Amino acid sequence: MIEIDVRGFSCPIPVVKTQKAMQDNPGEELAVLVETEVSKENVSRLAESRKYSVEEKTVSGDEYLLTLRPPQE
């Protein structure tokens, strides 16, 4: 699993970093740490547009762990 920590970054950086990880690691599961509702929504939207399944888990307060699973071929 590839881990991406984008806490502390405002959009569009979390989306850009997640998109790059998707391109560099096709078929790999990604764990993305975000700290805002907006980043969570934007990263989830990107993943769903690429047919990834998204599992959201609240880590603490406004921090979220998004597990992105690629589509099965």
C-alpha cells in the first residue's frame, strides 16, 4: 500500500499528489491522509472518477484516512 500524507496542504495539492501516485503506481492501493473536509471530498471525487473504491475513516478531529482501492480488472 502506498501512503500519501497531504495534511497541511490546501487544494489542489492533495488532489495533484494523489493523482500522481495513481499514475506512478497503477493497480496499487493508496492510503491518503487529509485534514480538511474539502480535501477529503476532492480526493474522493478524483478516486471515484477513476473507478477506485473509497473507504473513509476519521483518524481524529478533522483528520481522515482515505483508503483508495483500484478497480479490479
